[in-house]
Amino acid sequence: MLRYSGSMTNFFQHAPAQETYQKRFLEVLMRRRHVIASFPLNMPVVSMYALPALMGSGLTVVICPGAAQIRRNLEYFKGAGFKFPEVAYLDGTQMPHEERAIEKEINRRQVRLLYITPERFSSLTFLELFVHADVPHLIIEEAERLLPTMPGHGSYKGLCEEGLFLLGKLPTLVLLVPPVPSVRFRELQALLRLPDYQTCRYMPLMEGVEIRVQRLFTEYQKLKALISALSGNPPKGHVGRMDGAGAVLIQTAYPAQAEKLGGTLVNYGFEHVRVTHYKKSPREQAQVSEIAGSQADAIIVNAGLEPRFWNPPPEAKPRIVFWSPPAGLDDLLVQVFRQSPMTQGSHGEHHHLKALILHTREDLEAAHHRLRGNPYLGPGALNERHHALGRYREWVLSEACRLQTLAGYYEGADAGLIPPCGRCDCCLESAIEGNSIPRRIRHAVRRWVF
């Protein structure tokens, strides 16, 4: 016990003495109740559930989306001095004899914490092992993927149908999600048929976040706007510099689109441009992830990958540019409210996020077309995805404060009860005097054009 306590100080050495979110989360885990907890993307969640997992009795199982996420979590335990068999993983990359060795240690009750992928968890071999083990907690990372309407559901679909739904009784569930509306909590409860559950919501950092939307007509106009945003200059010739230090994540739709855009930025003279997407090898993706966390002025062009890998260094001023539309307001929330108040620079100042959305009607039509060609979506999920894009379009065309409406959507409250931010494009536009075009006419024109 003393060895565990000494090693885990690496995780909690900076924990304040007063009541904190981390302590509330630990208390819920200790009481063995179902919990749905939301965290900013930059918070190392593993550091909060590691202590009860390693010091308690039984086997704690953690389901991660893939091998990359498992490796990310294992780095914490490597630094704390824990290794196999106390912490083990099954992700499908081991040889058969290696898997048998891990299963043997599980049967001997030597494994305290096991990381596993959805596919490996849903196998009959592991399910038989699972039901005979003493499992105090089943932790599911990125649990919002369990919902058919959320991005990334494809890899979690089998987890429900071929895994969780086959179990007679679920152990205590810990569902970890990014900042999502409270209605998603109720949907998860209904899906998993939880009798009751507790919630831990880490309220996202809204103060200082800046969101701006630029409605454009053509791809060329989008490129001009992007170059201007990165350089602070009109896109004439090769600019080759950024407008102030800051890590930039550019979200695109296709791998080919990402490669083309990355090459274009290099041709314009920008440095530290890296491209990543799902067709890149795991090693290349890991290299980009390392760069994103070490270079304060890196420009990452990403397509088809979850943006969780993007954790810029504390001294960076982070910016996100949506070259292609997000999947909906939920997806936008995850990325815009990705920071926790703990994100500070070297001198203690907060580096708030700036988000720029480049919107064209053609991009939105292309997003609807991609959905219609997705073979993994059923009719209900497909309709909901189209509806989500429709809600996103209404938000883009709205003249209400960007942050006000997003915060109202997240909290499930009347947006009118939340004060305007005064920093977004809508707030700045409404502050300009002498606008002679009535608001209703402007809105009607925008709906027709965009």
C-alpha cells in the first residue's frame, strides 16, 4: 500500500487542498455508483481514475477507442513506475502466446488495470473471462461514441451490440465524455438502461474564447481568408510568417484535401506545417501528435482524425480553423470548449482559444453528400446527422452571439440568460453603427445565398 501511495504522488502532487472537481470525481468512484463525467480534452483523465483502480481490489477495465489512445494512457503509468502485470493491455497487436500470458495473469488476479479496445472487449473469449472476474469498475473513454448520432460511432457500434448488451449485469460504469450537452447524458442512460447515475461536469472555459465565422462564396476566397488569418497580411506572394506565435489546428474533410492544403501553405512559405489523417501510419500520426505538443508555432492540418491528439504546449496561443464544416454543434462544442481553466502560459496568463470557421454553401452540400454515402449509418442515425448539419447551418447564419448560443446549447438553457461575449463576428457586427440594411432582409439574403 505504501508503494502505491508513493508512486501515485506523481499524479496528484499539484492537487489543491480545497474542494475540487478531481476530488468530487474520486468520491463518486469510491461509492461505486454509475457516473457520467465530462472533461476538457486537455485534462489527463487517467490521472484521476488511476488511484482507485490500482489501490482497490479486483480488475478495473478501461475501454479506449484504439491502440494510440491506450499507448497515451500507458505513458502515465510508465512514468509512475507501474508495469505488467499490474497494468496490462489487449489491443489486438499481441501475438497469441502474449494474449494467453495476459489472460493467465488476469485469472491469477495479478492485473489491477486492463486497457482494451472495443473490438477485443466484444470477443467471446474475453467476455467469458470478463464475467468470471471481479470487476469493480468498467471505464469507457470517449463514451459519447456509443450514441449512433455522434461522430466515431462506427468503432463503438459492436461494443454495444456484441459486448455490453450480451452481459447479464453491467458492473459500475464510468462513462467519460468531452464537453457535450446534458441531453447526451440522458441518451446514454437510456441506451445502457442505467437505473440511476451521478454526473460530474467540468464546466468549460468560456471567458475569453473567441469564435468568428466568415461566410464565403468560393474555395479561392476561403484560401485568401485562411492565408490572411495566419499571416495578418493580404495573400499576395509568399508571406511565410504567422501573425503572432500560436499553435494552429486546421480541420478538413478528406485526406487528399488535407495534403493539398498543407502543400499550399508550404508553397506560401509557412514553416512547421504538418499534415495528419487516418490514412497515415500510426508512427506518422504519433510524430505529428508529438510535434503538436512541443512546437508552439506548429500548423497541423488534420482530416478524419479525432482532434484529441492536439494538445498544444502551455506557452502556445491555440487557434482552430474549420476549413470544412464540423459534424454539428456537438462536434463544435468539443473542439471550442476543449480547454480547462488550468491551461496557462509560462507567466500564469490564460491562453484562450480562438476559433475561425470558413463557411461556404458548397462545403455544407459536400458534407450532406458524404453522409448519404456512409454505409455504417442506419436511417435514424442518418436523419439525425443531417438534422445536426441543419442546426449547424442555422447557427452559422444566425446574428445572435456565437458563444452565447453555444453556451445555451451546452447548458440546455435559454441563450438569452447568458450575456453576449462581445468578441465574436456577430457581436462586432451589431456594434457597427450606420448599418442601413434591416436585419430581416440580411438574414433572408444569407439563407438564400448560403
